[in-house]
Amino acid sequence: MKKLTLKNSLSILMIILFSVILFAEEMTLQDIQKRAVESNLTISQLKSKIDAQSLQIKIEQNQKLLQFSLKSSMLYNTDVPEMNLGLVTKEIGTHERYDYYLQVQQLLWSGKRVSSQIKIAGLEKENLELEIKNLEDKVKFRCSQLYYQVLLKQKQAEITNESISRLDKQLIKIRQLYIEKQAIPQDTLDIANKKLELISVKNDLLNQTKMLLLELKELMNTNEDIQLKVVLNELSSLNTLAYYQQNALQQRVEFKQLKTRSDIITKQKDTIGSASLPQIYAFGELHYANPGMQQEEGWNPYASTGISFSWTPFDWKSTQHKKSQADHSLKHLKLEEQRLKNQINREIEQLYLNIEFYIQQSDLLDKLSQQEDLRYELTSKKYENQAVNNLDLLEVESRASEAKIKYEINQINIKLLYAQMAYYCGMEE
């Protein structure tokens, strides 16, 4: 039985990874965001609440329609009227009184109570829709973060693999020199150790990639393996700071939510105020009753119609206090809006300066990476001519890899920052 070597182990690992990738679903960032939003359970719960709130709007609207009700009553009076007939006294009627009737009632005026309740129900539904939009934006942004982090780890692993390939070539060369008595065992050991170090780094990157993909799968609520389809759109040029800050004030869901909450409280004030105004209804009733007023028990049908009037002119200032409470709530929302404006303006300014910095770094790091690659090529030729030693080549190779990784990290950071700016401003990426 053959011994399982490091080379064989890596080959098996690559076969397994290739098999997983082969059968995995390839998805762009937009595909991932769409799947994550559609499968988010919290969003589904909020959509169910919206359906319930739509029914609440209909319930409030029904207050303006005719209201039908069937009622009955039974009264027992301990005393009944009596008639003095001289020597005898006779009771007029009975102790029991019965009444069955159909009542039809129509609201005539409620002092804005019903109309305000209908509008409040509509605003509550709008607030739930904004809550969904806010959650969708958060889910999409988290997908963007994970997507770019996975791409970064994969790119780092790819660059590290390139370094391992270069070390393999060096190892072949140094072994040949060792056979020819032109190198010492220490040279071979240095390269082999460096290769093992890079393999460890690569394995760590692959493991981090797996963890990020697991989180992405959890966000998408799926157990299926996924493969990222790399579609990196050209980034638009950076606009002015004022442009992004103004967009945030207009598009951020939080500001729309504060506006909706303010409108709800304003309408609640109208509802509170209506409590001190008359409530007027028209009604009609069809009765079938035993009023208990006849000398003999009897059931008689009769009808009645009229207008009911209800008014509470004095309530120990309860209405006034409730209005004051609503005013304090409105003041709190106004202060919260100002605090949010200050916070968002500050966050966007910090983000804007970071984007500017990373864009400036991009050209520098690209140039550095190219120069380090050129330096490695020149040093490799010197090494072949034995003008430099093994350690010099290892150092140059390491610097070339580090420069390339720094450049890739910078590029991914720019994309992440652009995604964050879109999220902060309430815009699409």
C-alpha cells in the first residue's frame, strides 16, 4: 500500500474541491441577493403582517357603513302599576318585560375619529412596508460583504498558489544544483520550509472561504453548494460628497420611517381630539316585544327611529394630557431625525474619505506589484547565473506575492466601500 504523501493529499483535496465546484450552482451577486431576500423568514413574517394590516384598514372603513345588530332584553320589575277599583286593587301589566329587535345604525358624524383611524391603519401598513425595505437593504448589503470577502480569499489563495508553483520550480533547480555539488542541503531546506509555510497559508485561506460561504448559505436559507460567478462591473467615478449626503437624506428608509411615525402620531392626536366632540348616529329599530304594560300578557311588533347623540364635555383633562403626550412624542421624533442626519452625514464623510484614499492607493499598489514582479524576474535570472543566493530569491518572491495581495485587497476594499456607500445612501449598487 502506497504511503499517503503531502503531494498526494493535496491532489485528493483539489479533486474534492473541483467536484464540489463542478456540481455547485454558479451565482452572481445579484442572484445571491435575490435568493437571500426571497428566503428571509423575517421578511416573510413582515409580509404576513402587511396582509393582516390590509384587513385592519377594511375593518376601520366598515365603521362608515350601516351596522346591523340583533338584540334582546328581559327585565323583571318588582313593582307594577296598580288600579284601584274600590274594593279591590288590580295590577296593570306583568313583572316581566321582553324585547327582541333588529337595530340598523348609521354613523353621521364622529369628529374625524373614523377617518383618522382609517388613515392610521394605512400609515401602519406603509410603516411595515418601509420596515421590509430596510431589512431587504441590510440583507443585500451583508450579501455584498460576504461575496467580496469570498472573492478576496479566493484571489489570495490563487496568488499564494502561484508562489508555491514558483517555489516548486526553485526546488527543482536547487536539487539539480545539489546533485551537481553546487548547493548545500540548507538551500533545499529553506525553499521546502517556505513552501510548507505557503501551503499552510493557502489552506487557512481556503478554510476561511468555506466559513464565509457557510454564512452566505445561511443568509440564503439553503443547504445547496454554491459557486460565485465573478461579475465585477466597472465602478462609476466618485461623485461629490454633497451628492451622497443629499441622496442619503432623500432615500434612506429611516427618514421615511420617521416621517410615517410622525404622521401616525398626528392622526392619533385627531382621534384623541374627537373624544371631546359629539358622536352622532342615526338608527332604526324593528321590535317584537312584550312590554308588560297590558292587563294581559301580549306580544306586539312596533318600529322606532331616531338620532343618538353622545358627548363627554368634561373628562378631568384626560384628552388634553393625551394630546400633550403626543406633542412630546413628535418632539422626540424631530430630535431623532436631527441626530440621524448628523450621524449619517458624518458616516458618509468618513466613508467618502476612505474611498478617495483607496482609489489613490490603487495606482501606487498596481505600480508596486508590477515592479516587484519585474524585480523577481531579474533576480531569478541572476539566481540562474548564481549572482544571488537562495535566500535573496526567496525574499524577492515573497515581496512580489505580498505586493500583488496588497493590490487585490485594495481593489476589493474599493468595491466594498462603494457597496457600503450605496447602502448608506439608500441607492442600488
